[in-house]
Amino acid sequence: MRSLFQACYHYRRLASFPCAAKAASPANGYEPWRRYISTSTSKVLPWEASSRETLLRKIDSGMKDGNVEEALQSFGNYKKLHGLPEPQVLNSMIVSLSYMSSRRWLQRAFDMVLSVHQINSNLLNCDSLMKLALALARDQMPVPASTVLRIILESGKLPDVDLLSMVFLHMLKSQVGSYLVSDVLIETCESFLDQVADRREMKKLDPIKNSATLFNMVLESCVNFKCIIKAQRIMELMSLVGVVADVNTVVIASHVFEMVGQRDELIQMKRSIDSLTSLPFLQYYQHFYDSLLSLHFKYNDMDAAAKFLINLHQQRKPSVFFCNGLQKQGAIQIGSGNLKTGYKIMFDPGKVDRGFILGTESQFGLVVLTDGNLLHTEKALAKLIVGCVKSRNMHTLSNLFIMLHKEDIDVISLQDVVNACIQMGWLHAAQYPR
């Protein structure tokens, strides 16, 4: 009976304190923490701010002290905990890694750029990317270098032309790099031509339009590595962009036309060159005339070859060669002369980049510069004689001698022809002129 009374007494005491019952429950024991957590999710926790600053300090000190591994590890931890850092920190790391001499760190910098580009490309700076591209190209890593250049193009920005020329210069040392540079240059021109809806916006292309050397480097590489289709496309884009070419462009374009057998284009170039008032860099045009004469022989057109030789000697006369025309620029016609289907590159005959070095010797050895004049070589004369004999076209040689005699030019004598025939083994032909 006493135990029953005590139980009732304790029950009444507990019932008189409802708050105590709530306080004694396990669930409500965590209520203050729940309230703190629910009100603090949108704010930076004290430990989180401490972690952010600590990792940033580690990144900064690691890059300054040359402890790249620690800096990259801290960057990875920061990225996992807080996402990407500020653009200033990010681009500073890219530039610092670009100055490293080890290919390993260059690859890590490239991997970092790719990961950032996939998340938020707006964080990447064009200047830091160009420095990385230059470092990659200098270390003969053309594929990553071209990828970085394409990332810059995707951002809608035109790379610095001087830095771009340096990147191309290193990439063009290899065949793979040459292919990639050609593609990047084509994509650069096409990208900005698509952006230019009004002719008044063409000023955006002024930096690249005024750099003929940039195009000449790539064109020469295309010729060396036989990328002729890419070379033709680049020449078309030069016309669309409005690049004012120089004498080096004339030389390279003549090689392109010769390699694909476009003799008509070379003949049109010759008309344009012959109409110029002066040719201050005559030694450069040796390549052009050499290519044109080579195509005459390839097409077995001995009449055109003989006419070419006569014209070459006539050009020694200033009154004929330096005509009184008012034309200041020459033209490189690509395709049809129709403005809707053809392309035309204007070139300045008095402009040449001395830093861009082309070979001084002609490719086929048919034309040579002697005493300030362009003349044919003995090889060219021998090919003309052999071609005339094979085609039974000896009257072409006769006409050649008659025309040269009328012009009072004694560069080629009958004895020279006979000797050339004997040296070539054409004894019956040697008897014919006698």
C-alpha cells in the first residue's frame, strides 16, 4: 500500500512540470545546435574562412618559393572545398607555371587550363593564356599550344599578333606544328570575319591585317611540308581580310601556283609585275620567273618558253621594263578575275620584311640574277632546245634568234646552241642549225 502511494506521489510531481519532460527528451537535447545550424548554412563558417585563407597562403607561398607541388596540391584542395579561386590567383598560377623549365609543370598548367575552361572559361585571362601557349610552343608541345590558342579564340578575343607570331615561329619547326598553325590561322581569320557584319567593323582585324609576315611564315611552311590546300585557303583569307602583302608573299605564292600547276595565275602575276613602275627588290622576283618558266616547260609549251626568254632580255631595257604607269601596287589573282568567284591579294612592290629570310637560289635553276639583271641559265636554254627538238619545233629556236638579233642582244649565239645540243647528245639537232 505504501509503495502504491509513493508511485502516485512521484507521478503528480512529474505532471506538474511539463517543461521538464520536454527538456529530458533526447530529441530536444540537440535543439540549440539545430537552431544554430539552420541559421548558419548561408554564411561562411569560422573554420571555413580559416581554411580558405590558409590554402590561398599555401598556394601563394608555394609558387613564390618554387614549391610547385605543394602549391598545386593546395590548389586541388581549395577546388574541392571552395571551388575555383579568384581569377587573379588562377592566372598568376598559370603564368608562374609557364615560366617553369620542366615540361611536367607545363603539362600541369595546361591541364589546369582545360579544367577551368570546362567549368568557367570567363576566369581565364587572354594574356596569361598567350604566355602559356608561347611556353608550350617553345618546348615543342604543338598540340597543347594550339588548344590554348583555340580557347582564346572561343572567348572572342584576338590574340596579340606579336606573341602569336612568336608562338607560330616555334610551332612551325615541326610538320605537326605546321599543320596545326595553318588550322589555327584559318580559324582565326574565319572567326573574326564571321563577327564582322559591317565594313565599319573591319578595324577589329587591323592588327592581323597589317602583319603580312605572319601569313608569310605559315605559307612558307605549307610549301615546305606540301600543305598546298591549306596554303590556298590562307591566300583566299588574306584577300578577304585585306592583308597588304609584300614581295615575300609574291615569291611564296609563285611556289604555290607552280606546285599545283596554276600557270594562268602566274601569267596574270607577270602582267601585274611588268606594269609596275619599278622593282626595287629584283632579286626576290627571281623565284617568280623561275617558277613560271618551269611551268612552261612542264606544259611542253616551247613557244611560251621562247617568248619568256625574249621578254626576259627585253626587260633589261629601262624604257621597256620601267614603264610610265601610275600603278603603285601589284596584284596576285587567285582563281577567276570575277569579283564574285575570284580572290585578289594586293602587294606593295617596295615592301619587304628583311627579317623574313627566303633562299637566294632559284628552285629550278632556270633564272639567275647577274649584274643586276635577271637572265636565263644554260640549263634553261638546254631545256628549250631539247623541248624544241623533241616536238620537232625548230622554228621556235629560229624565231628566238631572229627576235634577239632585232633587239641587238647577243647573249645567245649560234655556237651556244650547237654546243648545248652536243652536250645533250642531240648530234642530229646540232647539224640542223648549221
